Amino acid sequence: MSSVSPIQIPSRLPLLLTNEGVLLPGSTIRTSVDSARNLQLVRSRLLKGTTLQSTILGVIPNTPDPASDAQDLPPLHRIGTAALAIQVVGSNWPKPHYTLLITGLCRFQIIQVLKEKPYPVAEVEQLDRLEEFPNTCTTREELGELSEQFYKYAVQLVEMLDMSVPAVAKLRRLLDSLPRETLPDILTSIIRTSNKEKLQILDAVSLEERFKMTIPLLVRQIEGLKLLQKTRKHKQDDDKRIIAIRPSRRITHIPGSLEDEDEDEDHDDIIMLEKKIRTSSMPEQAHKICVKEIKRKLNPDLLHSRLKKMPQSMPEYALTRNYLELMVELPWNKSTTDRLDIRAARILLDNDHYAMEKLKKRVLEYLAVRQLKNNLKGPILCFVGPPGVGKTSVGRSVAKTLGREFHRIALGGVCDQSDIRGHRRTYVGSMPGRIINGLKTVGVNNPVFLLDEVDKLGKSLQGDPAAALLEVLDPEQNHNFTDHYLNVAFDLSQVLFIATANTTATIPPALLDRMEIIQVPGYTQEEKIEIAHRHLIPKQLEQHGLTPQQIQIPQVTTLAIITRYTREAGVRSLDRKLGAICRAVAVKVAEGQHKEAKLDHSDMTEGEGCREHILEDVKPESINDTADLALPPEMPILIDFHALKDILGPPMYEMEVSQRLSQPGVAIGLVWTPLGGEIMFVEASRMDGEGQLTLTGQLGDVMKESAHLAISWLRSNAKKYQLTNAFGSFDLLDNTDIHLHFPAGAVTKDGPSAGVTIVTCLASLFSGRLVRSDVAMTGEITLRGLVLPVGGIKDKVLAAHRAGLKRIIIPQRNEKDLEEIPGNVRQELSFVTASCLDEVLNAAFDGGFTVKTIPGLLNSKL
């Protein structure tokens, strides 16, 4: 007899009602808790309890818990299992519930239910003994034969399983180490049994009855395993016979057998794939890898494919097959022949795009060099300019000119380097990068690749795609580009890469260094008019089903749309406005056709003999119809200023320069944005205060420093220009606060080019003189009063021209940039080049801003 006293469970147990399964002593299950009483039990007992006793609960099987507390408890099963809660996991989706991991300890019998709310609690009687099992001579004599028989069947069942599996080996050890009395419950929970059979085992309190009920279940499981092993053996023999026969006979299936037909079809596909690999023109290294993937030589006469030996259900089968098909489909040596006729190329580019002389010149240079050298590497071009100027469309035209395939890759928002380099094939769902996918799509190795929005690449934990593009866009490296999915070098040197960007500020310097930057500036008003009448209006007429005989848009109207309804560097808004006009005209044309059809039907009715009656009854309606037929007017419909206002509404932009410069303290500056050049008003005011300078308008640090430079220069030169504050003092900040504002307030601004504008604005404020209304300026300043050069001159000048300004003040060292401005714009504008602030002030004010001296003031010694 053991000296250890048996463990007793509490006499009062909270009851967990479950209808999902049956928990037997010694087994562990997971059960879901989502009913009202069970949830209260978990929250009040398990989650708030701090003792071991609080984790013991009674599991009542075959008893559903009511969904609501208001419902009465159903009849409870008599026998339950005392269980230990090992783990509690909660979740609120799709509804609040818990998942319990519980282990059965022993059986108990319900004596009396003590309470039902908030969760049931019952007085129980323990039926099994824990840690002390009956081992008397009487028990051994009574159960010895049953126990040995049960043990023999249990060992036979376990040894029929795969002993290399750790769980099976552990179960075999448990059969020898655990007391025989615990084995029926444990094995019943492991083998395939129904809940009803498990419930019968749970209700068998007597050990003898439990052994007798469990032995037939073991015998049934053993017979099932024997039948399964016999079936598998026959199938393996059939597979071996088919494999042995296949090399000599192609048709081995029974006619009408769908499985054999599918296998033969797959076998034929693999044979075709092998043939494609042998006949493909891929490099030797790639061919070796494909051969290694698809087959291994066993002897000189018999080749066994890795794919043939691999079950189709395995993920590696689909991955290997997709990889080999991609390798076969890639254009390793397939290319198109370039059209090298420079004259035809120039005509084609001129027909497709107006202006863009730099782009056209660069493409023609490439064609000329290709005529002289056939193996020229593809250039890496980057078109930088505001949106809507035709960067993407000119890339398509370049491909059309060269006679090459065109493929566009959108890089905006891409933040994973695998999009460029692909995924490694060790990952599930791996795929090649966009470069290799694009080559597979076009089917040639010398297409035109447009890398759109390269300045909007992201960066994340998955890597930096801009860094992955370094190898793609480097002419010295891309002849050996290695995609992670392919793991084989592919030659990209013949690909013509064209990248587009709105600004170079966000492109990493290393990537920018590998590309040839070609600036694409905004269009002038004259260029927009030509583009509208050559390309945009015919395209909109075709899209809306109109003809030139139905609508006419004169150039004066187009100019009004450009100046009063759009404010952009490109032509996208102009295209949308023209589309709105075409839609309005399409409504009038459709209504006119409907009215004409109605009138024709009325004329046919009059010719049938009832003319007098119809004329008497319908005479007023016919007059109204005739009035309605006046809409639309006679074709073609002419779009003038009145029609423009009716269709597009009141003008969105007005020439308000003269109104904004009606008081001192206002000047016009020129700024550059990724969308093109813009004009910017700088406003200043002064008031009594403590000498503070306030800056508003979402300014950056550089722009704030320019404002402090400007006020410092004016304070140091106040006597020279006789500038005083409201109290007559030359100290401009003496008891005076200055407020500088840069509209619009919601737009972030930064850069040094507003320095001369701020000086002019403050000089106007303290002198009380108005700045000329037709003057705009740009330039960086120094503390000595020098004017330094800035960038974006062409875009800024075009913005001033769009706004109707006539005089532009620029740094003297930017005079060379005026050559890029179209001749007609230069003729309409007056340029003043300044090297110091004295020249800026003289050009910004009517009559100049000369130095004022008071006779006797400087010579007085008083």
C-alpha cells in the first residue's frame, strides 16, 4: 500500500456546461466558452481567482448552456469530470468569448445543485482516486486478465503506427509507465470514437466495466488500420508497376479512367516543358539550372524528372513548374529591330508632341548613334517636370518612334524592394519583380521601360526600392541583373529606361547620379493654344462623338480658358475644361436630333388625311415645338465668352495684380513648385510694439532667415534711403513691430529666392511708396546687399507671363538662363538683371529708389 494519501477535489465545484465533446480523466481538450453562465464562470472564478483551488471546475458533458441568464438550467448529466484550467484565451471578435485549455482529473457525481446564478455551483462526490490506485491482491486477481488483454491490444495498436513520429514514441513509453487503471480513459480520448462512446466510458465508474467497454473500441481501431495499410500497399504496387511500364509503353491506363488520363496529361506537359528547355536560347548558366530543376540522370538510358516524382499536391510542385515556365518564356535573346530613320522619327515626334525640343533632340541623337554603332547600350533618361506636361506620353511616343515594345511600371508608393528584385523562392507565394515580369509581358529584351513617378518611391522595413533600382539603372551593372526569384543573371543593357519625376529633391543622390536628367518645363500660353487645337480638341471631339461641323472653339476662347479657368504648368485641367464644353454641346446636339425626329413624325401624320383636325388641336403646341427647335442653334455651335460662362461658370482666376498693389507694403515674388512656377504676394504691415518681427504663412527655416536678413540690411541702410518708422526714427524697429505674411497660409514655403521680394516689400512699407504693379522679382540676398543666383528661372518667368506681368527682376548671374525662354515670351517681357539691392529697388519703383541726402545734415558739426 502507498503511504501517500489520495488527493481530494473540493466538495463544491462550479459547473462548466459543454455540448462540444466529452472530457475524460487524463486527457486535455480545448473548449469554447461564449454563453452567459459559462462567461460569468470564467470571469468570476478563473480570471479573478488567485489559488489553485480556483482553477478546478466541474465539466458537465452533453449539456448545452442556455444563451440567457433568464432561462432555467437544463437537466444536468449525472457524471462529470473535475478539470484543471491550464490556459484561458479571450477575444471580442466576432463576439466576446473565451477558449479554455482544460485537463481532466477524475470523475465526480452531482449530489445537489446549490445555486444556478450567476453560474451553477453543485455539491459533488469524487468517484476516482488521484495518485493512489487500487493495488490490492483482490483487485489484481479480478482485473489481471482484463488488464493484460487491454495492454496487449494497446501495444499492438501503437506499434502499427509510425514510431518515428515523436508523439507515437511518447505514447508507447506511456503505456509502460502509467498505471493500467488510467489507460482506458487516455486511449479512448486518443482513438477515433464518437461522443456517445466517450460518454459511455465516462459513465463506467467500475474499472472492470471500463476495461470491458474499451477493448472492443481498440479492436475496431486495429482492424481499421490493418485495412488501411492493406489498401496503401496495393496502391504502391500499382504505382511501381506503372512506373516500370511507362518507359516502354505510353498508354498504361485503363480506358475511361479519369485519374490515369490526368496523369498522362501532366506527364505530356512535363515532356513539352523539357523540350522547350532544350530548344530555348537561354544562356548556359540558366540552362544548367533548369536542367537541374527538372531532372536527374540515374543511368544513361533512363531519365527521371523531379517533377514526375513529386506529388502535385505539394507546394514545391507548383513553385518548380511556375519557375521553369517563366524561365522558358523570358526573352533571353529575342529582340525587335530598331527603326533608325531619323527624318521619319522627327516627323513622328513632331506630330505626337508640340514643343519639347530637348526631348526630341535627345531621342534623335540616340537614333543617330545607333546607326553608327549597333551594340549601343540603352540610355537611362529621367524626365523631370510638373504634372500634365506629357512626360509619360512622350515615353510612349519614343517607343513608337523606335519601333520597340512599351511597358510602364508605376513606382508611386512602392516601398518594398521585392517589387523590383522579386522574392526568393524559399517563400510561399514568391514571384519575380516588376522588371522581369515586364520583360515576360513584352516578350523582347530591348523594350522601352517607363519608370513612372520615380520620385515617389517609399521606404519601409521590407527594404528600400530606390536602392534596388541602382543596379537596374546603372549601365555598367545592368547587363548582369539578378532577380531574387530567377537567381540567374539577365541582361538589361539593351532596355531603354525612361524615368519620370516631378522633382529631383526626393530622389536619392546615388540614384540621381545614374540617370541623365532632362528638364521638361511648363508650357507657355501660346504652346497651350497650339496643343489644344492640335491634340486636345480633336481627342475630346472623338471621345464625345462630335464633329468639327457641330462645334467650333476659336483660339480666343481657348486663351480665355487657359487664363481665366486654369492655372497650371501642364494641360490636364485644360483638357478637362474642353471635355466639359464637349459634354454640354453633346446635350444640345442630342436634344436637337430628338426634336427633329419628333417634327418628322408629325409631318408624316399630317400627310395621312387628318391635316385639319391636327392643325386645330395642336396649333399652340406646334408653335412651342418650333420655339424649342431653336435650341440648339444652327450648326456649328460657336463657343464664345457667353457660352463659356454658361458652361464653366464664372471665371476662377482674375488678373488682380493691380488691386493687390494699391497700397504700400506689398510686392510680387516668383517661386518654383513641383507643379511649375507661381507668383507670390508678400505683404507687410507695421504697428506700435516692442521691435518684434512676426512671420506667417507656413515658412521654412531658410525663408525665415531671408526675412531677418532683409530687415537687418534695411536697418543698416535706413539713413542712406531715409527710411523711418512711424515715430520718425531711423531705427526701424524702435517701438515698432513688423508683420510679414506670405499667402496662401496653408501652403508650405521655403527657399532663399524670396529675399529681394522681402526687401522691396519692407522698403515700400517704410518709404510709403507703391511698388510697380507689373513687376515681379526673384533672387537671394546677402547681408552686404548682393543678389545671388537662384534656380527655376524658366518656370518662374513663364508664371509671370501667365499672370500678365511685364517686368521681371532676376539676378545678374541668371542672365544665361534666359536663353531657355521662348522668343515670343522674351519679346513681351522686360528683364532687369541686378547684382545688388540698389538696382532691385531702382527697378521696382516708378522713378527709381535713389539715395536721398539733406543738404547740411551731413556737414553739420552741431
